Amino acid sequence: MVNVSRVGEARWTGRTTWMFISFALGLLLESYVFSLASIAIYWVTIPKSLGELLLAWAPIWLIVGIAIAGPVSDRLGRKVTLYITLAFYAVGGILLYFSSSYVLLLISLALMLMAGGGEMNSIMVASHELMPRRHRGKAMMMEINAINLGGFILAVLAFSSAASAIAFQRGVVAVAVVIVVIILVFARASMPESVLWLEKRGQHEKAMQQIKAYWGDDWQAAVAPEPEPPKSLAAVRQTSIPFRVIIMTIVAAANTIGFGLVAYVFGYYYFPHLQPTILAVFEGVGFVGGFLGLFADRWSRRHMLFWSFLFTFVFTVIIGATTNTWLHNMPLFWILLVLLAIANSICYLTEDTVKPEVWPTELRGTWTAVTRFLSIGLYIPAIYLTGNMQAHHPGQYFLFNAGVWFVGLLAAAAWFVYGRETGQGASIATASGETD
């Protein structure tokens, strides 16, 4: 049997770098495809009601992919699942290139969104299990930060090809998807299967083969002894699975709904001509602010979750309360949006890092999928609910969004008080409560 705690202390190698790049590119692609619905809505002439369907199309098919990939990754493995998602991406990207009709557009988006949902779920699980303990937190957050970059790139592509024919714009987007898929096929060739997952499945010999193939026969020579975990109350708390499901679902739902209503929906309802700009600013600023995640292995994850939710809530309230002012002074709106994007970026990175690390290894894929399925699923009715608010003042829209963030803040506070500390250099086995 492999001492998995020793594996967690293995050195960062060139192959680890390639694995990190492949995970970051995978999450970038997921964001790129998810954001695509808010841009593709302008490629066809459709009634307003069907426009809401296209906005809801993204989360609908994303959660389908999540629901499938979570149990599949626990059954077949993390690496196998990541190659299955690439196949869906490739088919969807090729179909998108030829999607001159509304029906083909929806089908191609559905395939790529299913891939994106499964891809993100599997990456979140695999990264925690494969990255060295000393870099686990910041590696995960920098990978998630690529989500902001993906949305920003899509917005830039929409800008750069806005004056071109729709077929050309669609072709640029589709070709970019296929190119990234080809890169990922080669980048993931050298990544190992999760040693933790293999051990839990009783495949001890295969686990050792993976270790030697990835780190070499002398892998233990460069392994440092695992440090003593923090001796604080938060570091050794035991929480029940139902408690974890409730808290992780609420914080994830608040973040998904709150982020989506600003980045994807607000512009469509109130300032359609500014939608690409709002997306570019929110995602671009979020990407820059996300580099604070480089401190993730030093800081408390509980503190990061609570304070990022608090500041996101506060800035959302300010935007809602000052609407009458910034409607006549749009530079003020962009300043407030930048501040909100920075706070929300840390919130986004933290909750997506915590979400997969609190579960036992043998069911990490499934439980991560459950919380993501529920949280993203709640975003769908929120789109239609806020659609009925578009005739009202934009301030009411933002104050509704502030209410969403407040619910998430309450859940983050509950985790702060009762939850386990999963950061500050804890191993994944310690973070999940499998060892103390």
C-alpha cells in the first residue's frame, strides 16, 4: 500500500507544470463556453422570451454534464473522465462552426456545456488530489482564476469581430475551441491518475506504477516529511456530510447566482449594447484580483470565504443604493463594478477551492457534483425571476442581488464558526477530515 501522505509531499516537476497548465486551460475553456451564450444570443434574431431560454441554456446543460461526470469520475477515474469531456468539446466546437441555424447553435452549445460541466468538476477534484500539498491551495485558485480569463477572452473576441459577418464571428469562436481541445489532448497525456483514488479503489500496484512513472523510481528521495497539521480547534473539527452539503450548496449558489446576474444578465436586460463591455470588465478585473490567490496556502480558507462574501455583499448594496447617481454618471458605475469584481473574484476562487476539498476521496467527485448541480440549478429560476424585474429600476435588481449575497454570507459565517479549516497548508486528507 502506498503512503499517500508521502506522495502529497512529492516535489513539483515539469510534468506537474504541464498538468497545471492543462487544468487552467480546461477551466478557461469552460468559462469561455459558459459565457458564449450571452454573446451568441446576438447571432440570431429571436423573441425576447427565447432570449431568456438561451441565457438559461448554459446552466441547464452545465448541470447535466456535472451530474454525469461526478459519479463517472468516482467510478472510472479522474483522467478518463477528463478525456471524455474533451471528446464532447471537440464535437460541439466542430458543430458550432457550421451552426447557421438556431437549432444547431443550441445543440452545439449543449454539447460543449455538458463537457464544461464535467470538465470543471473533474479538474476541481483531480487538482486537489494530485497537486503537492505545499502548492495545493494556490494551484487550485490560479486554475480557477483562468475562468475569469476565459470570459474576458470571449468578450474581447466579440469586440474584435463585432464589425464582421456573424458567420466569421461564430467561426473565430468555434476554431478557438477546437485549438484548445487539441492542446489539452497532448498536455494531459503525461498526467497520472489520482493516486488517492487508486488507493481507495484498492489498486495499490497501479498506484505505485503511476507514482514511479510520474516522479521516477527515486520519488521518495525528494519527498519531505509531512508537517504537523495546525493544532487549532478549526483544524480538527469534524462536520457531518449533511452540514457540508448544505453550506457548500448555499455559498456556491449565492456565488453562481450573484456572479451570473451581474456578468451575464444585467447588461442584457438594461444595457444590451454594453453587455460585452460589462463582461470584459467584470472578468478582466476579476482575473487580476484573482492573483491574491497566490497566498492561498498561507491564509485561512475560512477567513477568505467569510470576508470575500462580506465585501461582495457590501459593494452590491452600494451599487444598488447609488443607482440614481451612477445612471447619470456612468464612470462611477464602472468604478463600483471594478471594486465588486475584485471582491467577488476572491469569493469565487475561495468557494470553488473549498467545495471539492471537504469530501472523502472515494466520493469526492459525486459530492462535488451534487453541490454544483444544486447551486447552478438554482441559477436557472433566478434568470426568469429577474426577467420579470427588468421593467423595474436597476437599483431594485442590484438590491435583489445583494439579498442573494447576504444568504451566502450567512452560510460563510456558519462555516467560519463551525467548519473545518482546509487551508494554511493542510493536506487534502486533513482538509477532508480523513486524517487529523
